[in-house]
Amino acid sequence: MKRCCPPPSVTTATLEPIRSKTTLTNSISSYYSSKKPRKHLKKSPQNPKWVPLNLNKSELFLPLTFPTGQTFRWKQTAPFQFTGVVGSHLVSLIQLQDANSSDVAYCFHNTRTSDQAAAKSALLDFLNMGVCLSDLWSDFSAIDPRFAELAEHLSGARVLRQDPLECLIQFICSSNNNIKRITQMVDFISSLGNYLGVVEGIDFYEFPSLDQLSKVSEEELRKAGFGYRAKYIIGTIEVLQSKPGGGVEWLASLRKLDLQKAIEALITLPGVGPKVAACIALFSLDQHHAVPVDTHVWKIATRYLIPELAGTRLTPKLCSRVADAFVEKYGRYAGWAQTLLFIAELPLQKALLQSVTNERKEASKDKAQRVEEEGP
């Protein structure tokens, strides 16, 4: 596969791929800039118009936001460039650095000029820009030295505010599954929606409506590799269609409930257990203190929050205790704190953090040796 060309220049500023200052971020940059988009026969849009979002890296760092398990619909379409769909708008984001420190820029591929303002508003809503990430990280760092250490290297990892139906279906697909297979399932579901275009060889679709989803059968989903999840998706679609006022409206109404009631409502849907419900609540329903608990989060909690439970087996009752421990520590945005701690445990970030730790140890050792050799 061919390496993607760098983004074209724009008239608003001279934009170039971000150059990070720390060793860790340089390593992350090297990894993501080497990723290659899929080859495709169709041509990509030519000369997209990049517009700065005026967001620096502390507020949004794309490689720590999109490929971390929050959404499976956004694709890396070039070095530091991620493309996805917000509503009916096909949009690309790229991590940039210019003289004005405008580190993120966007372009819409299929949106009319008259609709650009509304599309940008929808994009900012999707990016959850009502929350100041740097303020949150500062607050968490003040109460947790471990968080402060991680935040120094992993800034800009945002929690997205996704469409509830889109988020729900994705996380039903995610149950007891791996990233590659989840992505294949979500791609199949997405292809049931309206076609929007192709970017760097990848086709993109508007997420299907409930009516469009209702036209796929359980047999078709099973043939597409969904396994037992096929009946859960079909069952959930049927339940949503039966909701008074409509399933989309019912899902949106859960944003107005407290977390426990939102979780209780979600787990009435086929295929939605407590962990999947917590993911949906955090990533689409404004339940900022929702904490999805799995074995990875359990290990984080027993290492840093409730070490007295280390070595015990995770049970549903202990899941609640873990979530409570995060909320007690980090407050009403505990889900955001948990997200960064989770990202830090992903293989790539964990290896890079260890690399930085080793380099610091070596530097300290060399300094001590020089002091000893030079004498007082």
C-alpha cells in the first residue's frame, strides 16, 4: 500500500504535522505518522480546504482520542489525519502546528457552504468542546500524582459526545469482541446508511436510521459474522421502534436522567449489560461520571485506588465498588479520568511510558556518575 501524501497547504496559515517536544510524544508521533490508509480504486476528494479549529494539543490530541475504543467509525486516512461522519457531514480532522498554535484543523468533504456553520457546531458538539480538558487535567493532577505523571505525556485525550443510537449499536457489537472484528461489524452496519463519499480510499456512510436498520435481518447479520450479537441488535432495534415517541427520542431523553436511572433504562435493551451501558452513558449521554468497568479498569483500580482488593476476583458487586472509587477520587468527571488511565494501559502507550521512565533513570544515573567523578 502507498503511503498517503501530506495534506495540501491552505490559505489561512502554513500548517504542518505536529512536532512534539517530549520523547514520549515524539514516539507516538512516529507511530501514527507511519500508519497507512487502505488502498481503494475510487479517487479521494482533491484539495480539501483545511480550517483551523483553534484547539491546541492540550485540548485535543487526535491519536489519543480516536483509536482508543470510544468509536469504531473514525478511520485514520493520513498521518495524523482521522476521518469520520458527524450527522450527515463527512469530515476530516488533522493534527497540525502553525505559528498561532492552532493545532487541529478540519475540512468538510460534502457539506454545502450554506451549511458549514451548522456543521461546525455539530462537530464541536461531537468533540464535547463544552468541557475544558486542560482545566480537568489540572484538577485531577492536583489530587493524584499518578494522574499528573500521565497527563504530562498524554494530554489531549478527550471523551467524545456521540449520537446515542450510533454509540449503542457500536457497543453491542463490542461485547466480548476484539477491535478488528468490532470494526468489521460496525463497517457493515454503517454501509446500511446513506453513502457520503470516499476519503483516501475508504468509503464513508451516514449512520443508518432506525428505519434503515430495521430492514436488515438477523440472518444477514449472522452471515456477516455478527454471531449471537445479531439477535441482540435486531431485538434492540425492535424495542426502540416500539418506544412511544420514537426510539431515537427515547435514547436522547436518557441524557436528562441521573446515571443510575440511565443505566437501568439501557440494560432493558437486548445485549446491553452494565459495562456496555456505562460506555454508552459516558460516550453519548453526558453521564460524565460513568465508569465502564472491565478487567483492565479493575487492575487500574486495585493498583491505585483500592489496593486492598488486589488479587480478588472481579464480580458485579465489585464493579460497583470500582466505579464508586473512581467517583470518590475524581468527582463528577470520573469517567474522563478513567479514560486517560485506561489509555495509559494500552500496549502502545504503556510501552512508550516505560521507555520514558527508563530514559529518565538512565539520565539520573549518568548525572550521579558525573557528580561522583567530578567531586564536590
